[in-house]
Amino acid sequence: MKAHAGKITVVNPYDLKPIGEVALCEWRLIDSYLDQAQRLYRDRDGWLPAWRRIEILKNTGVLMRAQRDELAYLIADEGGKPLIDARIEVARAIDGVELCAKELSHLAGREIPMDLSAAGAGRIAFSSHEPIGPVVAISAFNHPLNLIVHQVGPAVAAGCPVIVKPADDTPLSCRRFVDLLYQAGLPEQWCRFVLCDIPTAERIVSDQRVAFFSFIGSAKIGWMLRSKLAPGTRCALEHGGVAPVIVDDTADMSAMIPSLLKGGFYHSGQVCVSVQRVFAPRALAVEVAENLAEEANKLVVGNAVDENTQCGPLIRPREVERVAQWITEASAQGATILCGGKRLGETTYAPTVLLNPAQQSILSRQEIFGPAVCVYGYDSLNEALNIANSLDYAFQASVFSNRLDVVLKCIRNLDASAVMVNDHTAFRVDWMPFAGRRQSGYGVGGIGHTLHEMTQEKMAVIKI
């Protein structure tokens, strides 16, 4: 991504060749969008009925199916996600749009009993759901289509006007999705695409006309923006983690290694719940690390638009530099590098497996968001659990074991919003709750959960 003369040039992150341009929006235009969104929300007679929103979302899904190959290529070209995974992202995004339409049937109110005491007698009451108001969504680069669907789709389903700002590196997929919504019948004023500089983004987020703020990205930026919200603005934040995996001596190695490989090196580790810290019994740790390194060495690194690529570039050259610094530091502090540990070019870094990095190293404490997995030996399960829970971040975790007591202990004791059993930490389906704890996030994601977050409940009490 390169900014110049009021525009951003989008580049392929592998060869840094330009693939498109997007104009930056000035505050004057965005201010008019916010005014328009507020007027739409206040004009209750003009709200889009549920049947119309369902029709638009279903039409959008049909259009996306017809363009699935183009969408996958766009994801790979601007975001560096290998085509094999980009195609899966498109399939998920299509399912997500259709799920938004289906979830509207579950957006139902309920009866509230009134005659439980004499004070309420002679009354009936029921609740209904209304759109919360104008939504502002700021998104991340790593799933440039599916994350947008998760933020914009529920807003459209709920009947909220929405302004969406994608990541500067990957705006083309978002712009294409918004255009598809228009083609599907959504009036343009109900969804606006904007790209802007950081001060303007802060101004949007802190505006008192914003009813709900949806953010996916780094914890540092997310918590900073939350601190600037106007009184009354609700929000949902999705940040990263330093995902832990607990392994015991009954784990099925032949099934576990491929799972850890996928969970650790999918999209070159640029996933908020990517496998990063694997804890194995001390007598088993070397074997786990060596087996993982053997498979990681076979991964094909290259341009994401090439069919054979399994690990693409990092999103920017400076991220390659940062990953290199972290791994060099871990090595200097005693970690053994079993594979990788080197730049492959300006934009790529070799898939890396490290054994026993120091707990004080940055690689053991912070999310690397790059192609590196650490394996640690432990002497007791309690020790492993304590170290796994010792950070300020808590998102998804996993345990590999064939012992029920170990599985249940890990489910109970791991500080995580979800614990995967005999599966990697990056597993997700789009209807499940998806939430970070502590500094890893605020609120609950997942299509249905986000839809509910973007509505508010109203109760009617009728005296008979």
C-alpha cells in the first residue's frame, strides 16, 4: 500500500506491484455520510422491512457465487492469502451473507409475564428488536472479504445504516462487496465505503452520531479507539491472542502434527487465533517440535496467486523485519531454531519452529502474527496451564489428549473463550460465538451474535 495525492495504491504484498487505486475520503464527505445515516435511522417509516433486507442479502449471495473465482483471486492478490485458502474464505463469506438472512428469523421478541405480583396484574407485555442506529466498522487485512461480511452483513440484516473502513492494505475486496450489495438492491445510502487517514478515522469513531462501533485489528489501536467513543456508543472489539496448545503423552501424533501445521502456518500465521505456543511433556517436546519442523520445511512459500503456494507473503515488508527481529531475539535468549529462522526475501519469511524460547522473550509474550510456532517442554500439567494463562491475552486455546480427565481439566482451567479438543486453535465456523477475553477483545462476534449486538430490545406494556 502506498499513499499519494489523495489516493492509495494497492499492491500485491509479494512482488509489491500495483494492482489498483482507491481514493481517500475527506472529512466533509464522511460527515455527510454520518448525517445521512442519522436521518435514515430517525425516519422510522423509511426503515427497510425485514423481507426486503432478506431479499437483498440472498441476492448478494447469488452474485457472490457467480464471481467466486474473481473474489478469491482478489483476496490472494491484495492480501497475500494463498488461493487454496482464499477460495475457502469466499465460500465462508457467501455462507455468512446467507446466514445473516437466516438469522433474522431468530430475531424475535418474547412475552414478559406481568401478573407475577399484584402490582403487575391487568397488564400484558412483550418485547421486540430494533436496529441500534448508525454503525461504523473498521476492519483488518487478514480476511479482507469474510471480516467485512461479519461486520457489514449483520448491520444490513439488522436494518442499521453502516459506514465501513477496510484496512488500507486490502480495500479492494471490501469495495467489491459493497458494490455487490448495491447490485443486490441495497440503496447506497444504507452502506458507505470509505478509506481515510488515521486522524479522520478517529474522528469518525468518536462522532456522537455513531451508535455502534465494530473493530477488528490490533489491541493497541482497538482499545485506543474505544477510549474515544462518544457517550452512549456501544462497541465490539476483536483483537489477537498468543494461542496456547496443551499436549499430553496420549496425543495422537500422526493427527496432531498436520493440525498444528495448519493452525500455525495458515496465512503465514497472520490469524488472530493462530497456533503460537505449544506445551508438551518435557520427554515429548523435542519429538513434537522436530516432527512439526519436518513438515514446516516442506511448505511452499511464494506469491499467493500461484496455485502451488501454501504460505504467502507477510502483509508488508516491515512485518518481515519485525518477525525477523523477534526470532533473532528468541534465539539469542536460548531458543533452538529447528527450521526456518530466515528471510526468504523482502516480503517473505520462512516457516519457523522454535524449541523452548525463554518465557521472558517477546515471542513468548506477544502475538507474532507471522509464520512461527514455539514448542515448550513442561514438567507438570499445572505448570503448563499456569504459563498458558500468564499473559494479558486470552482468546482460543486447544488441548490434544486421549484422556478424558486431562481434556476436562484443560477445558476448565484454560483461560479462553473457546477450547478446541484434538484440533488447532484457529478452528472457527461463522455462527459460533467468537470472542477475546481481557486485552484480546470486547463483546462477542459470530454472525448471529453480532446481529443481536446491533439491535436493541424494546418492551411494550399494555394495561388492559
